[in-house]
Amino acid sequence: MNKYSVKCLLCGEVHDPYSLNCKKGDDSFLRAYYTAKQLMPTDMPGIWRYYNWLPTEGIIEEGSGRTVTYKSENLASALGLDDLWIAFNGYWPEKNAYIMTCTFKDLESFPTMQRLREQGDKRIIVVASAGNTARAFAHACSVTGQPLLLVVPKDSAHRLWTLHDDNHSVCLVTVEGDYFDAISLAGKLASREGFVNEGGAKNVARRDGMGTVMLDAVLTSNELPAHYFQAVGSGTGGISAWEASMRLLEDGRFGDTLPKLQLGQNLPCAPLYSLWNDVDAVDAACPEGMYDDVLFNRKPPFAIKGGVKDALEATGGILYAVNNKEASEAQELFERSEGIDINPAAAVAVASLVQAVKAGNVKSTEKIVLNITGGGQKRLMQDYELKQLPVSLTVSAKDEDAEAKVVTKAAELFGALL
């Protein structure tokens, strides 16, 4: 019996398990459906604790961490909440948290890399990122040796650090432009012979990997929460939490109501907030002026079948717009209360929770899960030396020859593959 199948949400047709798109051309996500209807955690390391609900047929034993969920006391008290659970994704050895890139994007990269290994695909994987995803894939590829071409905005290059001494499998290209420019260039490169696209939000491995945040939170607290808070750029993390929640509902042991998605975006660049609330919350200079520009995606998967709009509608969700002052104050509040540093994007989630409490969108007695999507980098630096990934090439988004220049550089580094 197969572990899982992959189906189109529009036509319902079963596809090859490694497909990214409906072969009929439907504007829809594919979704993984698992044979195991109840969540049975394993004793495997890291994210593979949730192996039965991950779309892989094996594991990468080295390098992966997982979410660690705990019940908050100090932040909960500061906000007047009785049942606040923090899903922490990062490095915090005192809590047995060992995501060594300090970002929950690790939860996407390892299942994605495992699926490439299953297919025997030795092509160069192309990843576009504003920083955190790139760091996660660099970590996974340094473990597996899979050749990786990272395409990131030039202003995000400072986020590309690693703990590995050997990063010869990674080619880092920076683009003089924004995240969408990086995505556009990466898409062109991935269509060429010798390269492969990792799939982004359409990759079921990435979504179900992120969905393990909800799995960990529910297994730890023994119940589906009433509310789930997260900061989002593309919104894929929110979609992942929704999909995981539906599986947990079907499990039957954790409740009968979907958690309300409460998602935060960072002003002045909040396209999802704009689309959902039919307002203009995107400045022409975006992503300039953001508290954390990893939260900006010019073209998020909003209206696609199974996308952000469907997730918000299904859960009665809310989208918040958080300004930089609110984010800064929320970061200070969390770090003072909980005793660990967090990434700026996670601070936007905390600020969204603060807004929700003030607006009466949550009750003090309701179970709440707060996804801290990244944290512990300062704590990590106490124990390890961070090594900046070297930039292999910088190109302009306006350069018509940018694609050719990147291919030439990749050929220098990975010549045997091209």
C-alpha cells in the first residue's frame, strides 16, 4: 500500500507523487493524502518524528531539527492569556530546540531534498529566497551534497550564513532587485537543462514540512488550538497550518474545529492584507522600510485553489497589518518575557497577537498557538561561529544577459553537471 497519494484540488485527479502542477493545467495546488489517518509520531530524529505525514519514502538522518512547543507563562501573563502555547523554531538548547539555521524553513528544505534523492535527481536545484529559505536549503545541501543555486536579492545576502566549513555544493547569486526579481530569474534558470525547480508553494513537501509546526503543537498540548498566529510573506505557512489541521480533524482525537488562522504582515508592504481586506497596503518602494523584508512577496498564492484565500475562508481567519514600531515593541516584549532572541519576522507574529488581544479577537481562556518562525540566532552565536556564504556572482535584474552569466558561473562550479 502506498504511503500517500497526490491529488489536484480542482479536478481530483491523482498525479505522480513528485508532481508540482495539475497536468490538466488547473489553477490549483496539489495536496498529499496519507494512508495513515492518525498521527503516529516516530522515534526518528528531527522533523522525521512526523514521517508518517511527510511525503517522502525515506529520511535524511543528519542535520534536521524540529519545532519545540511549550506552554508560555511570562508572555501569557503579560497579555492576560491562560492557554498560550509557543511553537519555537530555532536554536535553544535549554528547550532541546536544535534547528541550526534558526528558521522554520528547515522544515521545508529537508523533505524537499529527500524527494530529490528518491528520484535520483542530480540536477542543480534552483532556490529563490529573501534569505531564510536560502539559508535552510544551503544547510540541507551541505549535508547531502546536492548542488544548489541560490538566487537572492542583494540586500538579503547578509542572511546567508552557515555553520558548515565545506559549502562547495552551493552557488550564491545575488540580484540587484527585490524578491520577485529573484524569483523571476530563478524560474528562467530552473527551466534550463541541468537545473531543477524546487517548486515553492506548489511543492507538497514544503507545505507538509511546515505543517509539522501544527502537528507538534497539537501533540504537545493534546488539542487543536482555537487560534493559530504566524507572520507570513507568501502565506504558505498559513496554508500549511490549515492543511495539517484538516488532517488532525480527520484523526479524530484532537477536537472537531479548525483553528482560526490569524496571520500578520508587515507594513508598509502587506500585499496579502491588501487582497484580503480590499485596501492598498503596499508602498511603491517595497520592500524598503520594512521591519523584515523576508515577509514581502509581490505575488503570493492568494486566489489559487487551496491558496491563502481558501485557507482564511475555511477557518474564519484574520489578517493583521503590523507597523515597525509595533513589531519592535513586540520583539522586546517577547525576548524580555521568554528569555530568548527571535527573528524580526517572528516579532510581527507576536505583534499580531498583541493586536488580537487588544481588539478582543481572542478570549483569555482560549487555546492559542504562536508560531515563532525563527529564533535563537544570538544564542547560537554563543556556541558556534557563523560563516558567511561567499557570493559567487551579482547580476542586475535589468540585465538581459543575467541568465547567461549565471549559467556560465554555475558551469564553472558544477561543470560536470552541465
